[in-house]
Amino acid sequence: MTPPVQQITQGPRSWRRWAPANAIDALIRLILAAPLGLALIALSGIGHRGFDLLAQFTAPALAVTAILTVLLALTRLKMAALHGLAACLALLLAVAPQWFPGGPRPETNAPIVRLYSANLYYLNDDVPAIRASIEEADADVVVLIELGRDAASRIDEVLAGYPHRAASMRMDQTRGPSRSVIGSRYPLTALPDQPDGLHAVATVARTPLGRLNVVGVHLTRPWPFQEQWGQISQTMALQKVIEDLGGPVVVAGDFNSVSSARIGKQVRRDLDLHPAPGLPGTWPAALPAPLGVTIDQVYASPDLAFVRRRLGRGTGSDHRPVVTEFTRAVR
């Protein structure tokens, strides 16, 4: 007698199709929790240095998350795409203050001053690239941060057409020897050396707008810290410099912070300066600008208004230059 054949029960085919797809969908949503968490950290306003470091990267996180969300939508992973959209909206809220910072309205028909500012990187000796970048910007005032030894030795070539110049003392700490230099088509008066611990150069330029204080500054990195409160104490020193100046003020340089993070908020609150828009990013120059972080900032006092801001031509540095135009603000 032939024994009966036992039937092996299998799950429905729909379950077998659903399980891998559901697992992939859940994994993607878990991955998307990272940019959402980053947005919440940036929006929280918590000033802890770890949170502040993460808050610097909202702009590149938004660009990457937006691309991923579009790909998810195209592959019809609807729930994952909705999670991606939520993360994008949260990141957009977090990055909006640095992209659209507001500020005073420009006065109609007032003279416009163009300023070029760049961190040149102290080991960058590509003087032709630096010179071409400055020529392309055709600025009235040039602020150079981390001008290295080789470029400084050819300063007449670098700043040809800018006969009025002022330089900071040489900085040797932590990196190589470098200086901050301001060049101008307008007459300059160099101000006294800046407080210890603050790498800056300050001048007064006689421009079509009248007396204009121009300060070039380079703050320490947020990590690793030279000291735990390095950026904060340097910003406090910068505040003392600004308080001693009379008239309109423009501060440009490498702040090692986006304008919507801890240091940017301190500059706006305590120094009463407003930033130029921070889109697109300036660092690192090796990445596409939408993936960059805008740590190279230009701030102005309330009596000045920004007209436009753009990135300049590459200099061979790991930072992109910034070209801004400003004028008198409507009172």
C-alpha cells in the first residue's frame, strides 16, 4: 500500500514578495532617520559642541537626502519616499536661516562696494590661480586669509591693482606660517594689532560709501578644539574689536561655522552683524558646491545691506572664494 503523500504548506506568494520589499523599505526608513535627527539637532538650538559640530552639515545632508528621496519615489517605495520628504522638509527648516538670513534692504541708487574674500590655504602656492580668481572678481576690496609663505613673497603679483594694503602678524600656531591681508583700491588705514588669540586684520577704507571698517578674521576649527571654548572666546575678542570701531563694518573670512550654528548666532546676537546668504557652500572645494558647507562668511553691520553674493573662481585652495556686493541700508 502506497503511503499517502503529505502536503507541504507554503506561505502565500504575496507574503514572499512582501517580506524582502518590506525589509528594504524598513531599512531605508531607518537610514533616513539620520538626516531627520540631524535636522532636529540643528533646530533644537542646543549649544553643546558635539551638537554644534553636527549642525554644520545640514546643507549637504539636505542635498543628499533630496537625491535619495527622488530615487525612492522613482522606485515606488512610497512610504520610504514620504519619510525622505519629511526629512527634507525638516532639513530645509534647519538650513533656511543660513540660506535666507534676511537683513536690511539696500538703499536705491547708493554706491555699491564689491568685496572678495578667500581662505587661500597656507600650503597653496598656485599664485597664477589666486591672481586669476582675484582678477575675475574685479572687487574693490580683497580679504585674504591663510596667505602662505610662497604667495606672500609674491604679494605684488597677487594684489596687483590693489596698492593699499594691510597685513596681520604672522600666525605659526597649529598650521604653517601664514597671514591675513587686506588689499584695496581705496586708501586704507591699518588699525592696531588685534587681541591675543584672535587671528585678524582690521582696516578703515575710504570708499564711495564713506568710512568703511573692513575686518578679516580666521576663527579656530570647531573640532579638534585648541581649547574647548576656542571659537566662543575668539568671537568675544572679535566683539571687542567691533565695539571700538565707528561707522559701517564688514567682517569677512573663515569662521569655521555656518551662520545658523552656535558661532553664527553669537555673531548676530552679540556683535549685531547680519550675514550674507550662504548658498552655495564654500568648503571643501573638492565637492560640488551644493554639498559644501558655508564656513567662509561675510557679515555686515545694520547700516549696510547686501545686494548679491556669489562664489568666485577657484584658487587652488580647499575653500571657495566669496564675492559679495553691499551698499547703504534703508534707514
